[in-house]
Amino acid sequence: MHCSLSSSATVVDGPAAWLCSTIRLTARLHGIEWDTSLFPRFAEVLGALHVRQAAELRERGHALPGAAAALAALASCGVRQSVVTGNVRKAAEVKLSVFGLDTYLALSEGAYAEDGEERPGLLRTALARAGVAPERAVFFGDTPAVRTVAVATGRTSAGALRDAVLDDLSGTDHVLAAVDH
């Protein structure tokens, strides 16, 4: 079993980042013609900023209740875990590491903003990197748009997906049951 999760707010409290769209809009507002070749440099700078601001993030942010326990419980059951996020990889790594959550994750099997803009494509990228078929994966998301990813990838029907929605990660038994669902 392989478990992927969104790091935008599921594990670390904060807004989801749809960086490419944001960069295009920001560039347009400043009279800069958008070119996809700008994104790698932006990702590099944003990652470096997160590294420099890690102490502040640790001080001002927090892992969502139950996140560490859920990741630890899944790891103890032998579940490989990774991340699918609209954050650039370095930013995601910093967010996860400042709260000690990275130790449970195979970050090299994840997918990040550098890999594309659309969540279904990011999930397919992560599954390919992990060498895992969709039917052998579980995806924990934090927004209605992310729930759509599970349906879009063919993992489950919308009806079955509603049955597996958790209010939060605070009940480790509920998380483990959702993975077995």
C-alpha cells in the first residue's frame, strides 16, 4: 500500500499554493511576459526563502492535530508515504521537516509544483515515481478540489469517496480504517 498526501494544509496548516497560476498573474500585473522558463528560477528562490524562514515557520505555524500520529501509525503498518502538493519541492520539504513529519515520507516519490499544475497529473506522477498502481494507493487531501483528484484518477467513485472523508486526522484509528477502506 502506498499513501500520498497533500502538504498544503492536511499536514501543515497553511494555504494551498497554485504557484504557476499565481506567478503568471503576478508577472502580468508587473508587465512581465510569462514564460515557463521563469518557473525553475522562481521555485529555486522560493525554496531558498523557505529555508531561511524555517525558524519563523516553526514558531508561527503548526502541524495539524493528529498528523504526526497518523503518519507514524501508517509507517508502523508498513505503508509507504509521500506527498502530492502544489508547493515547490523545497518549500514542501521545509514545511514538513520543521514539524518533524518528513521522517515518515519518501519525498523522492512525491510530486510538486515543478511537476505540473493539475492535481490529477501530480498524483499520476507520484504514483509512477513510486511504481504503485492507483488501486493500491490512498490519497489524503484537504480541499474539495483534491477530493476530485481521487475520482479523476479512477481510484474510486464519488459515492465511495464520500464514505471515506475524515473530519480531521486526530483519530489515528479512523485514519487507519480509511486506508483499509
